[in-house]
Amino acid sequence: AQKAAPKADSAEDVDENPPAVALDARASLPTTTSSPPTPAAKPTRTRVVIEEDDSEDEEEKEAGSSSAKNEADSAQRAEQLKEEGNAFFKKGDMDRAVECYTMSLAHSPDNEFVLCNRSAAYLKKGNSVAALQDGDAAVRANPQHTKAFHRRGAARRAAGDLPGALEDFQKVQAELPGNQQVQADIVQIKQDIDLAQKAAPKADSAEDVDENPPAVALDARASLPTTTSSPPTPAAKP
């Protein structure tokens, strides 16, 4: 019975302890806490800024600005030289006037005002060919410039082209109907044309007279009586 009692005690001990042991076993387990799921990371967007190369545009702007400045300087120099030429023209120094006008035209080749002025200076110097060339150039540069036709008309008149001069002066008169100087020039040119036309037939008659004498001389010789030469009569013997 005593040997059996401890077994029972042992059995009781065994029956009483398990719950505590079970609790202790649960207590010794590692504790885990549930956390909410981590949201997936959103893909990051990288903003790429492409910068344009404006160096070429800047160079073009600088070149355009430099070109515009050069043109302005050239135009200013052309005007200055023209005024210097006008001053020499008024003084009667046509050589210096032509020189200044020529340098001015190097900066502004199609300036009809300078072309007209140089044409007048050439005409003063007696160079009608150069004056006519500048007059033609002035008309081509600006066909609406009345003074260009007047300069060319004066050069044509000096060069002997009276019909061309009359045509130019009549164009000037159409634009300036009250200009007395132009009217006087037209009257004088018409008189010169009439004189030239009257002188032309006289030249033709002179040519006819020059051509006829040989034929008249031939006719005169033909009208002379013909004579035949006979051998000399021999002297009579005694």
C-alpha cells in the first residue's frame, strides 16, 4: 500500500501539474504580432529636361546685328561723301567732286542721287560719254526719279543724240509742266533737230554732184568729132 501510495501521489502530482506546464509552455513560445501588409512601392518617374542648344541662334543674331551695323555705317559714309562732293561741285572743283561721288557710290552703287550728281560733274568736265553712262544708270536705279531723265537728256544732247534728248526732256516736262527751263530746253532741241534735217538734203546733193562728173566727161569726149591720121605725103622728086 505504501509503495502504491507514492505512485498515486505521483499520479496526482502528474494530474495536477499539466495545466501549469501547458501554460508555461505557451508562455515560453515566441510571441508574434500581425502587421498590415506593406503596400507595393510605386514606380518613381524621372523628369528629363532636354535643353536646346541656342549657341547657333545666338551666333546668327550676332552676325545679323553686326551686318546691320555695317550697313548703317556704310550708308552714313556714303551720305557724307556725297555732301563733300556737292561742296566741291559748288566751288567748281569738278575733279574732286567726281572723286567724292565715286567713293560714295562704292558704298551705295545704286544711289540715283549720287549718279545724277556725278553725271552733271562729268558734263561740266566735257565728258559726255561718262555723263551719259551715269544718266542711264540713274534711270535704271529709279525710273520714277525725274531728275535722272533730265540728267540723261542733257548728256544725250551733248553727245549729239537730239531725238533721245528730246524724249527725256518731254518726260521731265510731263512731270514738271511749269518748269520754264525745261520748256526752253525743249524749244532749243527742236530747233537743233530742224537745222539738222535741213542740212541733210544738201549733203545728198553734194554727193550727187561728186558722182556725176566722170560720166559727163565721158559723154563730152564721145561728142567730139573723130579725126583719122593719114600718112605724110612723100615729097615730089625733082
